[in-house]
Amino acid sequence: MANKKLHLKKGDTVKVIAGNSKGKTGKVLEVITAKDRAIIEGVNVVTKHVKPSAEKPEGGIEKTEASVHISNLMVVDPSNGEATRIGRKLNDKNKLQRYSKKTGEFI
């Protein structure tokens, strides 16, 4: 299967528009293209019980970020800091580049 073209990439700042973490913003740490999900820094934090092992002899409870479906995320426009929809158009070098549909500027 060919690589999917998603509206967000690793390193983007995104805003959550639906779900328990609605309204929060964070940086994309990882994009899981197979499941259409992304892991966002500080968003959808879950507690995970870790059994003691050789690497972690103390075990305990860890807080980690769980994935969020990409349909619940909007990219934040770096120029004005607002959430915006994303489109693709050719730049001066005839290469497809993402742009903000709100301001029309390339991202």
C-alpha cells in the first residue's frame, strides 16, 4: 500500500477539536498512518500500570500519551496561532506544499 497523505506531520502543532482533550494544543510526537492516529505531547494522557522487570525493578504507575484519531485534530497556523484546515498547492518550485486555508500562506 502506498504512503497515505495526511494533513499533519511529526513536529506540527495541533489543536484537539473533539473528545476528552478538546481545546488542548500540543506537538505531534508520532503519526501512525496505518490506524490514522497520532500521539500528541501532553494530550490524552493515560495511566499505565507497569509490572516490575529487569529494566524497571520498581514497576509502578506511569503516565503516557495515548493516540488520538487524526479527524479530531486541526493544524495550528504558525503565523496567527489559530486552528486551520490544510490544503495542498504548487509552490514556485512546482512542488506540492501544504497551505493554510484560513490565511492562504504556506506552512
